[in-house]
Amino acid sequence: MPRSLPRRTAGAVTTALLAATMVTALSHSATAAEDTLGSAAAAKGRYFGTAVAANHLGESAYAGTLDREFNAVTPENEMKWDATEPTRNTFTFGAADQIAAHAQSQGMKLRGHTLVWHSQLPSWISGLGASDLRTAMNNHITQVMQHYKGKIYAWDVVNEAFQDGTSGARRSSPFQDKLGNGFIEEAFRTARTADPDAKLCYNDYNTDGVNAKSNAVYAMVKDFKARGVPIDCVGFQSHFNSASPVPSDYQANLQRFADLGVDVQITELDIEGSGTAQAGNYANVVKACLAVTRCTGITVWGITDKYSWRSSGTPLLFDSNYAAKPAYTAVLTTLGGTGSGDGGGGDGGNPGAACTVDYARTSDWNDGYNGQVTVTAGTAPITGWTVTLTFPSGQKVSSLWNGSPTWNGDVATVRSTAYNGSLAAGASTSFGFTVMKNGNSAAPTLGTCTAS
């Protein structure tokens, strides 16, 4: 592959010129290499996401692993009621907006979590009477959903509304206690009006196998579908450990919900343990999802063990140094992938790896232009780099050189090649591309550079 492209003159790009310069032609519809969790899942028609905390996005290994491995994001706490409406009718979206912007810049799906839940409510909720609470609930759903309208793939509209145990009863909460059983239906109807294009999910835990709690949720979903109450998906949190293992009827349970005419999503997966036992459990969960046509995606509840809510149980795919665990390899292999699993955050042996990027338009003509991105290593040597570029609507990249791209819509994730990934401290390299404007001459948006 050539490492430069001759300066262009005005006029259309010809096939002969592209062949003469040995530039590899690309298409936005090209299949991504199955070398990461996200790309391997996408090849199976699914997403593979993770929960994200806004206050960790500034950590290079955290953001690097996120950007490389995952193609969907769920905010851990930033979209919950206490974070978005701490005072009545005063909405604060700063931290959630940060996650949404990051996801959008990487071409990732964004799941909204969560609108109505008994926990993490602001104190002002407790003093409301029934009529006032109904107004507040519907207003909260409407305001939050409309703020993110067009950006959210699916919302957990109502979360954890059923009791544990054998009763199958509803959980006590301000909404249940003051509004009664109808609050869930009302929340879903309000949500459909607020954003008709977002998928609307019910989300809960300890519903992974057939039991009293999952039966109660199943009955509710069946009733909703029969009466035309808008519900599109059911989320299964899937928090497992030795005392609560992956149930033997996990796949069958997912399938019976799918048979009601809803999508099923694994929304908060983590499995305590280590080594081959943990790897096998993760593989079984992924196999179950792949076996159910309407299982549209999997989200693990966190990137690295060190930030997990169950960190002592080491339940995630990357250890505290961002090294991929056997569970990672098992998941990737089950998805059909073949990657090395370095997570984009390095292998733990190069914590000082960093890089910066600059963009320049090197030539311009009526219907196209050439762009160049320069990658510069930081104060330590690096062995690889990844850069994201979001191209304006309508533009098409006809060729790209000196980089290995994968595509998600108009977002290109460009990784170093075998010959330009290793850079000494302060050294630079570059990659370039040719763009057909199609009436839009705006510059692409350059994302951050991640080094390993």
C-alpha cells in the first residue's frame, strides 16, 4: 500500500488513477474486521456494549478500551432521576450529555437508563401526593426523552418494579404505592409520545430463568402486547455469581419473551469469578443470545474490574490493568471474532502511552478533497494508535491509505498498520483519504487519539 498520494487536480477521481497509485477503495458498507467485541457482535447482527461512567472518560486506558472494543453505551448513573432532575423542573444533563457526545462521536448505540425506578430518586419525590406524583413522573419522562430524542436507541422506561421471592408481586415504591399497578403502563404510553422512534424496554434482575418473578414480568408483557400498550423490549440484567449462577433455562426464558413479539436484551451482564469457569459462563450467556433471533445485544456492566460495583468478585472482561481476561477471549471467540484483545488501552505494560492528532486538507476540487491526519506520540514510545473521524452527512470516502479503517455509519475508526504503529516519543506519522463531497464541503470531525 502506498504511503502518500500525488497532489490532486480538479476533476473526478478515475479508476485508472486509483489503480495506478494502488489506493485501496473503501465503502461505508464494508464489513468491519471481527477483531473486537463490537465488530464481532455487529457481524452477527447485534451490539456489544458496556456501562460507562462520565468521570472515567478522561482516563486514556478507560476511553481507549471503550472506543476499541464496544459499539454501544449505557450511562451507569448519569441518566437516573437524581442526576437529571435533582430539583423539581430543574434538569441537569451535563454528565449524561458528555457520555452521549462520546458515544455519538464513536458511532455507538446509546441506551437510556433509566426513567422510572424506586431507587436513586431525589428527596422531593417523597413528599408528593398521588396527583402531583403522576404529573411529575410524566413530566420527567417527557423532558428527559425529548432532550435525547433521536440519540437514544432504547430506553429502560421502568426498572425493577417486581419483588424478589415467590410472590410475583409488585415492589413497594412511591409510584406503586401512590399510583397503583397502572403506573407502568402509563409510563410506557408517555414514553411513546415523547420519542416515538426509541425502543421502550422494561428492565429487571433475577428474571434470567423461569421463576415467580420472571413469570410475573412475562404476564405483564403478554398483557401489554395484547392490549396495544407500547413495549418493544425486555432487559435481563444477568448479574451472576456462584450463589446465583447462569440458569440452565436461560436461553429458553429469553426465547419465551421473544415469542411474545418483543426484543430481548442482556443489559447489565457481569459474572463473578476467574479463569476458565468465568470464561465458560460468559460464553454460555453469549451463546444463548446468539441462539435467540430477537436477542439484539449484550451490555456488560462496566469495562474494568477496578471500577465494577462488585470489584472484589472480578466480574468483568478486563482486569484492573485493562488486560483482557480469559472471559474476554471466550466471548470474542463465541461471537466469531479473532482479535488479540488488547482493549485499545494497552496490555498494562505501557501506561504512559499517549498520542495527539492534527487534521489538514491537503487539496480541494469541485466535487472532492484530500485530507491528512497526523498522529504524534507523546512523551513515551507507542506501539499502536487509533483515531476516529466522523464525516459530514452525504460525504463518501472513496479511498484511505496508511491506516486500517472500520466503519459504523459515517464514523471511521482508523487504526495503525503493521508499518506505522510504532513511534518513538515525539515522533509522527500520518494517514490520508479522498472524499467525494456530494454537495457538502465541511471538514470531518476529528476524535481523540488512543495509543497503546
